[in-house]
Amino acid sequence: MCKRKLFIVIVMGIIAVLTLTGCNSDKSGEEQQAIQTSYNTENTFSVEYEGVQIVPGTEFNEDLIEEEANFSEIPSCAFDGTDKVYTYSGVEITVAQIDGKDIIYSVYFISDEVKTNEEVSIADTIDKMLETYGENYVQTLGNKYTYTKGNVELSFIIQNEVITSIEYVLKTDN
């Protein structure tokens, strides 16, 4: 029970850090709106959730996921206006308005039952991450490992050699 509470505290702290670091965008609204929103999904990271392929940078249709989401809106840190946040039992999907369309900005894992398309999940070891994705990462904050493929960054937070956070984010710094 105590480990579960500690895990929740760590995850909430990571969410706070990621939220704050995401708010440091220095791009103008026009630059952000010019981000490419459709591209070959084979050349980028994506994740399947409830049988639906979720790709940051593509249009989001919440009706494709059968599970009911908790919905909220928050001021956008990366774009002008308001972001829509869909929280499911396994992931939190943040959607931004870009060129009048609901575009997936990020996918954040909130359960260790969800896996990347390459079968990596929260609670796996750093060794599994490295075996799966290799050494071509950028390490920041001491424990954040980010891989980039196309316009998507896939980040892992590592604590004591264990993955505690996984997030896919649309790159906004082309």
C-alpha cells in the first residue's frame, strides 16, 4: 500500500515538472500554427490505445475510443488558446487547436498496464528501454531520456533504474 502511495506521489510530481517545462514556449502563434500536422505515421512514434492508433501531430477523434473519458480544458502552454484534455484509465491525451483542427499534442501514460507499441511500460527497467530504443537519446534533468522520431518525442523518466513516466509529445521547435 505504501509503495502505491509513493508511486502516485512520484507520478504527480513528474506531471507538475512536465507541465511547468512545457510552458516555456517562446514561439509566436504563427510559428506554432505552422507545425506540420500530417505526415507518414511510419516515420514517427505512436501508441495504440484501446485498439486506436494515437499519433501526436494528427487529428484526434475521441469517438474512436470506446472508453468514456474525463474531459477538461486548460490554458495551452505550447499554443494559443485552450487545450482539451481527455483522461482515460490508462492515458491522458492533450489536444490542441491547430489550424481549426483538434490535433494530438501529447499522450501521457497514467497506468503501468499501458505499453508503447514496442512493449515498454511504466515499471519496466532502464535496461529494457535501452534494449528497445537504443542509445540515441537526449538526457535532460538528470533522469529524463528523450528519443525523437519524425515530429514526435518519446520521453521516459527513470527513478532507481525503473521507468516511472512515459510521454509522447509533438515537437514544437522545428
